[in-house]
Amino acid sequence: MSTYEVVSKELHKNLRWNPTNNFAFAANEAMCPLVTLEVPKAALHIPIVFSRSNNGFGLFALQSLEAGNNYFVDSTGSWLAGYIPAAYRGYPFALNHLEENKKALCVDSSSASLSTTEGHPFFDSEGEPSPSINDILNFLIHVFENHVVTHSICNLLNELDLYESWPITVKKGEQDVLVEGIFRINEVKFNSLDSNQLTRLRDAGALPLIYCQLLSMQNLEVLIDSAAKSQSNPPSVKDLQFGLSGDEGNINFDGV
């Protein structure tokens, strides 16, 4: 279980860390938040969806068709997809909110990525944050700032009524189960927008996200293939409905 604490000299002056290659910490996450900067690469490997959040809609990588599972993480903690979301590449660190809109760099103290003998130091010999800690902090700040942009785009898509449920039926044994709570772009409505609405989407930077989301839906087959590799009893999809072509129905941002 993750236990995050604020990074400080008092608690972590003798600690070191290594970028993780074990994603067991994400094995129970059916979806992972995405930001717009990573969408072009994520769309090549993972289905991208929208889902309701506390303050509207959010952008996510679809990692499972059932709660409590991540098909892209196998029993050894290996990542099976061709793209790793930025939210996971920052692990074991996270940028958490404190009072008065302040943010703090936090670390999962239970992570196996931490060590007292190997890896990047938290602090240098002068007691200042090490270059690697500054790098991870800048990375997480960059991700957070792009989350703000992503949230704004998701709100605009909602305002223009461009979301529709993505109906995926999963066959589990003899029972057909409808996957609920995931949304896609309604391509018919998108194609019927007027020039002013399209200009608003263009100026907000939403058009690449829309096209990438629609194209990424064909990665549902990749998701099912990963389920077969990572699950002992994977579900099967009864009907792949992509809705394309008018159908109703190290740490850096270079790798994002």
C-alpha cells in the first residue's frame, strides 16, 4: 500500500532512488489520467477515453475492462503496453496539494525503488536537493501544468456536447456485461460543428486530442491481447465498436 510523505532533509537525507521498472503499484488501476502533451504517443498504443470526475470530465488511458485490474501490468510487475503514462513514470514521487494552493514533492515511502545504498541521492553533500530530485520535481510540475490545460479542453468538449458513451460489451462466462462510465468523441456531432465552434476547438488545442482519441479506440484489441497475457481468466469483448468513419455508435518530456 502506498504511503506518501513530503520529501524533507529530516526524513530523506540518506535516501536514494531508482526510476522504477516494476509497475505492481498500478496493478489495480483500470484507468490512468493523461495530459494532452502525451496523447499523440499514447494513442499509438493504448485506448484513450474520457470519464466523469469530481469536477466534470477527465482524460484517461483505458487499462482494463473491469474494476481493480490493469491488463498492462503482468504478475511480475512488468509493463506490457508500448507507452507508459507520465503519471507512472514519475513514481515513486508525486506532487501533492497542501493548504493555500501550495504543492509539495512527496514520495511513496513503501516503494521498493528507494534505497540507502544505490541510485540517485535525494540531497547533495550540502543538504540541497540533488539534480535528480530537481529534475523529477520539474517533470511533475510540467505534468501538473498540462493537467490544467487538459481539464480546460475537457470542459470545452463537454460544453459543445461532444461526449457519448462508448458501448463495450464484455463476455464473462455465459454473461454479457456492459462496461459503463467511459466516453468517446461523438464523431457525428463533431463533424456537424459550425466554423465558430471549430475555431474554439482549434484555439484551445483540442483538435489533436479529438483525432487521437478517435484513432486510439482501435487499441482496444491491444488491451484485450494484454489481458490474455496478464490475467488467468481474461474477459472477451463480444463486439468491438470503434465508432470511426461516421459509425454511430530517464525523466523528460521528450518521451511523453
